Amino acid sequence: MKQNVGIFIKEYRNQRRLSQTEFAKRAGVTQTIISNLERGQVKSLTTVHATGIAQAMGMTISEFMAKVEV
């Protein structure tokens, strides 16, 4: 079962004790994007952002998208 992308990111960050800012830097996105995703304020995710987030989590874009729903 797929998990909401914001919850997935927040759980990942919390398990690794990463701030939104630290994770955003690793993903190559802004802290605002991470915050908006975690709060459910984003209705779609660009391929560039999804790729960066996946890479920051050590996943391929395919693995990431198989685990989350936006």
C-alpha cells in the first residue's frame, strides 16, 4: 500500500533526525517545498523534485514513486 508522500518524507526525516532544511539541501529543493509536502499543501510533485527527494533517500525515482502517493 502506498503512503502519503508528506508522511513518508516526515517519517524518513524523523528516523534520521534531519531537519526540513537539512533534508531539503540533500534533495536539492527548498525547505518550503518539504514543509508544504509534509503538511499536504502540494497537490502534485514535479519530476525534478521527486527525483531529488528519492536520491536524498537513497532510492531511484521508480522506487520512490512505488512507495508514495501524492
